[in-house]
Amino acid sequence: MLTLSGVNKTFYPGTPNERRALVDVGLEMAEGDFVTIIGSNGAGKSTLLNVIAGSIPADQGSIRINDRDVTKLSEHRRAAAISRVFQDPSAGTSPHLTIEQNLAVALTRGQRHTLSRGLTRARRKQFREELATLEQGLENRMTHRVGLLSGGQRQALSLLMASFTKPTVLLLDEHTAALDPERAELVLRLTQNVIADHRLTALMVTHNMEHALRLGNRLVMMHEGRIIRTLDPESKASSQVSDLLDMFGDAKDSLSDRTLLSS
Ligand SMILES: Nc1ncnc2c1ncn2[C@@H]1O[C@H](COP(=O)(O)OP(=O)(O)OP(=O)(O)O)[C@@H](O)[C@H]1O
Ligand SMILES: [Mg+2]
């Protein structure tokens, strides 16, 4: 379904600033897999998602989505298969457009022949129903500009928009990190619902180990550009945060930034 093999990415190669962001990364995901990714700052988590999305080209290795080699395809050409939600609530939506305009734009994203973005009565009805599932009352604010919404509401909207194109893969990069604990919980719940309702294959980066254990069916640990450990559904289900810290310690003898990981 999604297969990465031998993926390498080095920034500024051959210079004093050389950064090996991805080192021989391999990952095989089946349809419906939901992988959570943890690792310290600079471990390569965002680079991994960027390479999957095509916003950064891999130096070596291959990426296949549904048996199609997309390694050389531009980000734009992959857009129909991949949706993303970022940490910054302002990244996924257009603040100057209304909620319904944002949704209409999202609906046509990734389509080769852009359909009318017009807001027909039927489309508004569909949007209202979809928005109601977010339980934020946004279905009654469809003509409000998105810039007026709270961060949590914008992330909820971003998630809904990300599901619109029926992507094969959903990439979430610390998408709850900028939210207060209550909003983060809400957006996590919506995340689970959207993934289940649309039967998406998903990768979610988080620094919150408890979230990484609670969501998804598999877990990947990264350190210094490498996947240092993968937990299958059984071991993930039976692991605690303290186990994850122990595993990190085992995989990397002197992991100096445990506090960062658990924050
Ligand atoms: N566009 C870029 N140009 C140059 N270096 C980059 C770029 N993106 C990432 N890097 C470097 O690659 C390494 C991995 O960065 P990456 O952003 O993937 O880490 P991360 O695991 O997402 O970290 P964080 O938890 O802080 O978000 C880092 O050393 C970073 O400085
Ligand atoms: Mg990152």
C-alpha cells in the first residue's frame, strides 16, 4: 500500500552543515494501517513525511503508493493520493476565505480537471452535514471567515478538508501540538473518526508518547534519521510510556533528551 525502501536524505551534503536527515529508511504499510511516529527533535520525522508527500525529493530509495512508484513524481502529482495536516493551524486553511469557500477549494484539490468550485445548494447541504460531525457548531458559521476561528476549530476543519479528496494516505505532523489539552483531545478524537470513517492509511508524528500509544495500530521510533524500532500491534497495545523510554534507551545508549520526548 505504502512502501518505502532504502530512503536516504542528506541536507547540505559535503559541507560543514551536512545533516543526514533520513538514513536507509524502510517502512511497509498495509491499507488501513495507522502508524504513530515518535523521536527527538531533528530525528527526521518531518523529513520522512515530506519525502512521502514529495515536498522534498529523496536522494536514494523508492516510495510506492498502491504499487505505483511515486519516487520521481512531483508533490502536485501526488496530491490526489496524499493529504496533510500540519502543526500550525494556519497552514491548512485560507484565513480570508469563508468556511464554505475553504471546503469548496478542498473538494477540488488534487483533481486533474478542476470541477466547478461553485457553492450549489446540494454542496452547502453536504458541507453542513460534514461540519456537524466536528461538533464545533461550524455548520452554523459557514459564511464566516476562517481567520476568525480558534486554532482547534481550524485543525478540526483542516482534518475534514484533508479527508475530502479521499486520499490514500493521510500525513499528520504534530497536528495537535499547538492546541491546549482539551482541544488536542477533541482533535485526536476527530482524527480517529476521520481515519475510521474514510478508511485511511495514516502516519501521525507526535512528541506525546501517550498519544502515540493510544492512537494507531503500529508505532515507529526514529533517532538521528533512522527507524530504530517498530512496534507491531501486539507490542504496541501492551506497552506503556515507560517501556517506550526504556526501548529508546536500549536502542541508543546515551539518549540525552528524554525530557524532550516526554514533554
Ligand atoms: N529543508 C531543510 N533544509 C535543511 N536541513 C533540514 C531541512 N529540513 C530538515 N532539516 C534537517 O534535517 C534533520 C531532521 O529534521 P526534521 O525536521 O525531519 O526533524 P523532526 O524529527 O521533524 O524534528 P522536530 O521534532 O523538531 O520537528 C535536522 O537536522 C534538520 O535540521
Ligand atoms: Mg518535525
